[in-house]
Amino acid sequence: MTKRDIIKFLERKENEKTSAIQSDYEAKREQLIQSTYSKWGVPALADKIQPHLEEACKLWEDWKKKNENNDGLSIHAYYSLVPQLISATSSEDATYKKITGENLRLETKELEALKRECTNQLRGARTTYNTVSATVQQMKTAKQAAVYLKELGFDLSELSNPAEQVQTALMVPIDTRYLFVQAA
């Protein structure tokens, strides 16, 4: 095991941590959005609108079939009414998805706070991993670096040659909450 192997290991662990933070944020964000839309009655509204859109689609299709062969009439299909109606009625929750995806943007204080928390966690993780990597790079041997990482709580078993215990004076205090994915 070399220091370069350890640095690559730290890069993988940093990517795992930042991905976990981002995934957690996305899940919490989606749950907050759905909860807020439910509180505001958006799903119920969409459920009331969708049958009307389905009926409008059927009325249009019936009219089009009846009149499409009229001399001098050209019915355009690409940007016409039907594709728009079909996209809003193609599944049970299509109207809801159309409303929330194209017509609403949630900008609540709770959502902003959640975003700030995610940003702070990502910044903390990146800063902490940069500090750990810089400390590892300053150490004289890979064995010293391995001992340092073990003391921080890293499991180095995926690296080929685990280092033996060596004392080092270069250790920097590290806030380990930014290093690992926390179990839910």
C-alpha cells in the first residue's frame, strides 16, 4: 500500500459520503414537497381536473375522426391539443405530475433550510476530507498514514497491505462526523 493508494481510498470515501448527503437531501426534499403539496390540496385538485382532461381528449379525438377527411381541413398533431392532453392523462397521477412539474415551484423556508443544511454538510465533508488528505500527504510513510486513518475510524481492509501500528506527531484533530455515512 502506498500513500497514493490511501489518497485514492480517501477520494472514494469522500465520494461515498457526499453522495449519501446528496441522496439524503433529495429524499428529505421530495418528502417535504409531497407533504406541502398534500397540505395545500394539490393531489385532490389534480384528481378533480384529470377526468375533465380525459373527457376533453375524448371529445377532441371524436371530433377529429368525424372531420379529418373534410376537404380543406388540415389537423396538425405535433404541437396540437391532443399530445398536451394525453401527457396530462396518460397515467393515474399524470395530471398531478404535470401540475407539480410544470406549474408549481416550492420555495418555502423549510425547503431553504433543508438546502442550507445539505450545503453545510457537503462543505464540511469536503473540507474535512481535504484536511485528512493533506495530513496523509505530509506523512513520511504509508504506514503512518494508515495508522492515522485507523485512529480516525476508517476501515482499511479494502487496501491490500494493512499497516502496523506506528506513532506519529503529525496528527491533526479531525471532526469525524463528516467522514462516514451514518446509518439511518
